[in-house]
Amino acid sequence: MLTWLYAPAERPDLVAKALAGPADVVIVDLEDAVAPGNKDLARAEVVALLATPRPRVQVRINDTRTAWGQADLRAVGALAAGTAGIRVPKAESAGQMRDVAAAVPGAELHPLIESALGLERAYEIASADPAVASIGLGEADLRADLGVSDEAGLSWARSRLVVAARAAGLPAPAQSVYTDFRDLEGLAESCRAGRAMGFRGRAAIHPAQLPVIRDAYRPGEEEVAAAREIVAAAGTGAVALPDGRFVDEAIVRQARRVLDDQLAHGEKGI
């Protein structure tokens, strides 16, 4: 999976439109996209939606330390197993993840790290329970918590998350949303930087962002050709290719990852 699209739970028309579109997963949002006065309505819409199994839907609940979050868990607990999982905001402890897992048995959990404390505990959260299937950053809240005002200030946090996911045996994390949905060039540049840092795929707030994300994460023709050449040389020990590139086991693993990315886009591999 490479694309996740947010849709506000209180707008079933937008949720339906998102589900009819090309996003790999639709995140039905009970948290930031829903005004306080509409939380009950949004929760009821999610319950109605999940009456039918929705394997392409994640539900982002409210902070589980709040009354809203607890009400979300009670409402979706018996229905969550038929979805792509529960996105858990404000993740700050392993115990929190185990409590959520107990409340939504059979559902995958996707915690979001949004604070300095959560970031310090990223590996603990990622490895807290077998139900944890991915981790991600909530960068808007993290920026506010850290007092960060530019992209460079989040570089360490992003790398920390990539390392924590890998150490816990989870898939590479997806990037946080790019909030200016009209700036598609900036989105593409940000995605290319994220891919170079070890991220795979990205969440979106507007359907127009989806093809840009896919294109940015698609390996280029030259990259794929180079990866194929490296993999073809595998099994002969450490060697130098005719163009001077040195190939060893680590380089081969990287090349295979490029080809895996290519296959994720539905293209023919080697």
C-alpha cells in the first residue's frame, strides 16, 4: 500500500467518494476533521459504515485518554475486525496500545506518534502488541510540541521513526500528510525526500495528491535497470560491475527493495 486518504466521518458523501477512488486505504476520521459538537453524529456514521466489512477502511479515533476516544472504542470495538484497522492518535506508551488492542480484538492498530514523549518511546509503542501493524508521525502536533518551524527540524524525528519501525519488524512507515493540497510540486519534492529517508507511501488530505504520491514513490526506469543488474550479479560474492559499482549483500538488499517498490505499483519485476 502506498496511498491513504483522509475523509471526515461526519460526511458520508465524502467517505463514499473516497472509497470509490484510487486510494489504497481510506482513513475515516473521527478526530481532527470533526468539530466537537459533531462527534456523536460522526461516530454514528462510522458505526453505520462498518455494518458492512470494510477492508479498505481505517478509522482514526480520538485520543483514547479522552471521553470521546473511549466512546469511539466502545462503538467500533465489535466492528473493527472487518476493517484495515484503527489509527490511534497521540500514542505515548506501550500500555496504551495494549489497552486499545483489547478493546478492538482482531483489528490492526496504526499508532501515530505526535509528541516528544511518544517519539522517545517509538520502539516500545511499535513492539507493544502483535496487533500493532504500523507506526506513523502526526507531524502537525509534533511540530507544536517541539516548537519546530521548518522541515529540517523534523529530520531526526522522521529518521527515528523509520529506525523504530524497522527494529520492531514493521513495514516502513508512510509519510505524514502534506497540508497544502494545491502545492503538488512541493508535495512531489517532499515525497522524493521521504522515500530517500526510508518512508514508503504517504497519507493525503485531497484526492489530487494521490497520483503525485504514487509517481514520487515509483522507482525510475534507470533505478530499476540498475537494481536488476545488481540482483543479477547476486550470488557471486562481492564484485565490481563494469561501470565501477561495488556489489555486496547490503547493496543487493537495497536493489531488491527497489524492485519490490516497482511490483507494488503493479509493474512487472524480474
